[in-house]
Amino acid sequence: MHWKNNLTALLGIQYPIIQAPMLGITSPEMVAAVSNAGGLGSLPVGNMDATAARAAIHKTKSLTAQPFAVNIFAYDIPISPEQTAFDAMQTLLQSTYSRSGLGVPVVDLKTLHLNSYKDILPVLTEENIGIVSFTFGIPDDAGLALLQQSGVKMIGTATSVEEAVYLEQKGMHVIVAQGAEAGGHRGTFMNNGLPQIGAMALIPQVVDRVGVPVIAAGAVMDGRGVVASLMLGASGVQPGSAFLLTNESMASGAHKAAIAASTDTSTRLTRAFSGRWARGLYNTLIAAVEESEIQILPYPYQDALTQPARKASKAQDNPSFVAMWAGQAAGLAKGQISSGDVVRALIAGAEELLPSLKVN
């Protein structure tokens, strides 16, 4: 099978396999293992501060000399919510924690510090990061210009054709077409609603409308998903849930056990954890927030409110308050293997199905 194509040439990789950036799950070790296996590892720095982002980049560089991407959350921080709305959600959450015997410190809205992607962009150029991907939108024009001047290859995430066209117009070199099946946060940034377009419908429509390579995301778990995505016109794939059970995954033991026991109907879209739509496994926190009539705060304020509980719950290996992100096909994930083995299995599976396929 001939794997070289426009995407591999652009990114300098052997195989068009891009590991999805999963904040809180993806470790530098996972990123390095994927890149060392010939794919493109993706290091999520999300809304970290600049110091933490630089440290994660340095750790990854120490583990691989191959290309890897850094993923940031590119969004404008919204106006602070009303104190009464913040307090109402915090009261609900604290009551829920108390009933479960989980002690969690309260969050003070007045002293809450929120990090901006704008503080991370200079770090990326200083560290000579050659590939940057974005979730929740893209940087402002000044940020894009900074990356363009440094010759950075930019990857945007789209959940609709409209978003994909906009991303190409703004200079993205590659577009991830994220189907509704995908686990974790939706990359939606232009629609006030929630585009729930499946990958099979989204990928060919995006491919037909843009002139840059398209990466398929959503339910790519084995060689079958790779081949299907390529047949739909994608130049590569971005699996995420396939890496949840790997040795390098930072998912808790309880999260991994829940993934292993999950089925096609186990996940749901929710705003309970962060204020943005994301797909994951149902638990106590989601139930408490969604069953109440209390207004969910916008991202990142809801995220800041639930973060202490997520950390405490993960430390106790308690699944009740952890964001257990997972895609609709997460039950197909293989455990007790390395992330590099996942890449090799994806390639081998695709080659077994279509040994003579030439990738465009």
C-alpha cells in the first residue's frame, strides 16, 4: 500500500495517522510513541499557562526527534457570568460532592485566573513548533500572522462545511472534519447550536468544498475506519478513543474500566463539565447538572468550577466526577498496548483490507 500523499508530505510524516489531542489523557509519552511509529502525535496544551505548556513541549522533545503537533484551545474568553449564576452552579456542585463524601474547595469568581491562548503562541514560535492545531476556533489575525511568519503548518477543526470553508479562507493548511461520533469536546465555533453531522456525511462534503487536505475524525478505531475515511476522500485520519486504553494514556483506572465496558449507546453529548458540548460517559456529575434547572455557565467558567472535583475524583480513582470523554466506538479500544502499536495496527488493518490502495 502506498501511504505517501499530500498530507504526509506537508507534515513530514510516514503515515497519515494523526493522534487526536486529548487534554488530560494525552501524555508526552503518547505523543512521542505515535510520532516514533510514523504518525503525527498531538500534544494538547489547551488552556495551560505558558510555563506548563513549555514544560510539556520540552518533555515531548526529549522523547522524539520526529514531528509532532501542539494543540491549543483558540477562543475569546467571554464576559464573566453574574455572581448569582456562578454561585447557583457552585452550590449545586458542592451539594453533589458532599453527598458523595468528596471534599472539594470552592472556587472564587473574583480571584479566578483564566489563561489565554495568546500567551502560548509566543512559546510555540520560540520552541520552533512546526505544526499547530486548533480547537474551538482559530487565533485572531495577529496570532495567525505570528504563526505564518514562523512557517507553522496550521490545522483547524471543523464540525460543518461552513466552518471548513472559513478555516481554509483564514489560511489553514489542513482541516480536521470532526464527525458527531467523536469523543471529547466538539470543535464547533461558528454555530450557536450543535452541529451533529456524522463523519460519513461530513467528510465528503468538506472534501468537495475545500482545496486543502482533510483529516477524518470520529469512530476511527481500526483499519476499517481508516479505509472508509480514505474512500470518502480524506487524506488522513485522527483517531482518539483508540488511544484511551494504551499504556501511555493518563486516563484513570476507573475511566479505562468504563471504556472497556462501554457500548455504542454508552456516550452522550453534555455541557455539564466544561460549558461546551463534549461526548463522554454518563456519571454522577453529568446527572446532577443536567437534571437540575440551573443554568450551565459558559466555557471556561463551568470548566473552572468542575476542575477541582475532577482532580480530586481522579486521584481517588472515582469515576463519579471525572470527565470520561469517549467516542461512540470507544468500546473497540484495545488495552495493555502501546500507542505505537495502535498506529501499527491501524496501518496493518488497512493494508490487509486494501493492499493495493494508493492514497491520494
